[in-house]
Amino acid sequence: MTHAAEDDIVLKLLHTADWHLGRRFPRFSADQELKLTRARLEALDRILLAAERFAVDAVLCAGDLFDEPCPAQMWWEQVATCLQKRKWKNRPLFLLPGNHDPLVTESVWAKEHKFRALLPEWAHVVDREGFEFTLPNNAVLYAVPCFSKAGQRDPTEAIPTRAHGDDRIRIGMVHGSTFDAKDWQTNFPIAVDAALKRGLDYLALGDTHGFRFIPPDRKQPPTIYPGAPEPTAFDEKDPGYVAVVFINRQRRTTVNPERVARWTWEEKDVTTMDSLRELARRLDLGDRVLRLRVDMRVSIREYEEAERILEDLEGTPARHGRVGVLALDRQGFELETSTIEADCTDLPDVLQSAIRRLQKLAAETDKRPTVERALYHLYRLSRKKAS
């Protein structure tokens, strides 16, 4: 989206949510999990840089900033360190407890927690229901934190409606699911027209991990999910953004999605050698989290080529792979064993006899992958002998 002429803009905001710092990814290897867990924190620098680049007046962080209410010390210390590096004076940042990191007695958001003492003076924790903060140019922020992991009350109901004669720019910030979202009943349901009902010019939401306008037709004051700044799953739609918000003198609001993610999550099925070769030629794999399913039966010569490609993509203990994070499913990758004997004619009779026994075993046993690897190594031995 484009925004109005710069001299007509009276308020600029950066809206982010769902950092999920400290999130675990147990389905990946230990090294891969570490990359993905660190990525959440690395995105924070890019978010703050975007705030500086657009010279916003305030930064709204709409909940689930940590993946749990009491994260490990290394996470909240790193957040505090990252914020302390910014020498901001007239750019307040607002931290909202969400349903993953609610404001409970011993949470990271509690006033007595060490994290609070480390925050710079321009970073404000929304630690009460009636939170209100005056913003520049006749604007005001209303924010409502989550006090539990689930609830059935619409948090926007705690925001006062616009009084007669109130011409301020009114911003709301809450965390929860709009009525059009799946499972909204258990996660702080928010009315689709909440911004209209409360008299808000912009409603900043957190919870959904993809960038989304509510409702999609955009016929009311913008209600926005910016999504997770780094994706957290393969099935998320349009993650990786923050929302940059422009409000003009007439209180008209426009919103631009700004990408801040490093990683792109992708699922791909490979069923032919041509599609595997095409994947190998791609130049965008370094910042991919790729779930690759190989489902094809190939000749021994193609099997050798496919193994080289997969090793190049995945890497070895001595060499980085071309894919940033690769989850490889090769259960459907099979060697066509019926023709292998013709490709190993240079082997001694005893090894050719072994090949025939392995061929028979491959057809009769549930250990086919192991048998195929044995046949493959015999083939490579044949090639080595021939050369």
C-alpha cells in the first residue's frame, strides 16, 4: 500500500508481534534447532532498524514476544541488551504480554522481575488493563495485556469508546483471535468490527503468525495482524513482516507490510531427477528452511547423481550444505534394483553373485534401504575398478 504525502502524515507507527523468543524446534536436529531459535532474536535488530529507517513515532509490540511467561535468562537479557543499544529519546516502545507470555505473578513482565530494571526508560511494559499513553500530535494509545494463557473475554471491551467531541487519533493494542479465526473461542475472541465499535483509528493485534487485514475488504479502520517477524512453521501464510502505519491529519490510516525475516520456510516434493536437478540449480537456498521429500525410483546411475545432489544440499560434517536448514525425507527414494547387475559386469564373480542375492533380498525384505545402500556401494566399487 502507498501512503499519503509525507507532509500530511502526523503519526507513524511500527507494529510488530509474535517474536516467540526462546521457541524450540524439536523436529529438527540440534544444530538446525539452534539456528531457528536464534533467528527469532536476530530479527529484533532488523525490526528496530526498520523503526529508525521510517522514523516512526512509536513501536507497538503486540504480545507473544517470548514463547513462555518465564523464559530463560539468556533471552530476556539479550532483549534488554538489544534495546539498550538504541539511543532513542522520542520513540517509545510498548511491550504487551500475550497469551504465550501472559502477565502472571512471576512472569518476565512482573514489576519485580530483573528484566524490567534493565529496560531503557523509553520501553514501556503494558502491565495493567487500563493502560493509556499519550502519543505525539494529538494521539493516544490504549492497550490491554493478557493475564492468562486463554480466555473468552474480548480484550477490546476494556478500551473506552470514543467520547463525543474527541478528535484525537486513537490507537488500540491487544492480543487475541478475531471471530473469523480458527479456535477463537479459547483465545481471547476479538470482534471483527472492534475498531469501529471502540472508535479507533488503528487496532494493533498479535496472535496470528501471518500478515493479515481484518476484515479483508478493509472497509473500516485498519485492524492488522503483522504476523511473526520470523516464520515458525511451514503452514503459516505470509509471515515475516512488520506493519508500518501512516496516519494523516484527517485520521485516515494506511499500512505497508515491511519484510524483516531472513528465513523462508518451504515444502517441496521431488518425484523426478529433472525436478531434483532444477532444485540443485536454485540460488536462493541459503536462507531457506526446506522440508524436502524425495519420492522416486531411479536407476543406479541416477541414484549416484541424486546422492551427490542431496549431499551438496544437506552438507557433511566437513562442509556446509547449500540449504540453510534442510529437513530431508528420503523414505520414498528407491533404487531400481532389477537392472543393476548389468551395470556391475566388471566385478569378480563372487561379488556379482552377492549382487544377485541382494537383488532377491531387496524384493523380499523390509530392510530395502539397507540393501539398496549395499548395492550402491558395490556399484561404486565396480566404477572404481573400471577407472
